[in-house]
Amino acid sequence: MVVPVLARRVRPWSLIGVGLVVGAVGFGVLTQVDGAAGLGAIVIGSVIYSLGLSPVVVLATDLIVGSAPVERAGAASAISETSSELGGALGIAVLGSIGVAVYRGMMATGIPMGVPPEAAEVARATLGGALSVAQQLPHHLRVELLDTARDAFAQSVRLTAAISAVISLTMAIIVRVSLRQRTSS
């Protein structure tokens, strides 16, 4: 609701660039997630990057649809929406794959001795699997497995957040240069 008001006072390319930088700050906060007490960083980081990226999505759509001739605005809107959905899906797939690889890599060597092989395999696959398996283990193994799994998951979140921050900052620079040149010519 605030984006259209801001867009009347601030150039769109500038607002998009600032939004991407704010998004990067939010992702930066997510790089502080740790295994035991990461909920606060997750909530704060998610709120910050959502607030930063919201104007980016709104203004990008507006720029795309606004640059099309009136008779082609529907097609431009459809292409914009499809591109947004495809980009989101690809981003989730790529970053999710990186996160899974980090988690599984750390779990490959971090399973405590004494965890049955079948249970270890389930714990290596996902955090949910590790939580489920841990409930069936003796206390000392449960604690050790949960600590390892939480640390592995936190590391995967930190890495994907760092990559997202770099992508967001890179896009801020690209937007700043390319849209500024377009609006000044």
C-alpha cells in the first residue's frame, strides 16, 4: 500500500535499488541463524527482506506493464507474472538444492556413533527426519543427533542467505545502472 505513494516521490529505479539493498540486509540477518536460538534471526531477517523486496515486485510489474502499448498490457502482465513465478521456482530449486547439499554433507560425517544405520540414513536426508529419528534414541544420542542436525540446517540457511544477499546486491547494482540509463536517455 505504501509503494505507490513512495513511487510518486522517488524514482522507480531508485526505489527498486533501495528495496534490493534492504532485501540484502534482511538476508544478511539470516546469515546469523544458529542451531539453537535462530528463530529471532529468522523472523527479523524475513520481515526485513520481505519489506525490501515488496516494492521491487510491485514496481517491476508496473514498469513492465507500463512500458507496453495499451492493447498489449494484458500480455505484458501475463509475461511479467509468468516470469516472476518461474524465477521464484528456479530460485527455490537452486537455493534449496544448495541448502540440501550443505545439510547432507554436514550430516554425512556428523551422525553420532551408536545411531542405527537405518535411522542415520533418515537423519541424513532431512531435518524433519532427524527430529523424528531422535525421538526413538536414548537421551545422550538424541541430544547429540539433534545438535548436529540443527547445526547442519543452520549452516545451510546461512549459506543460502549469504548467496541471496550477494544476488540481491548484484541486482541492485544492475538495476541502478540499467534503469537509470534508460530513464535519463
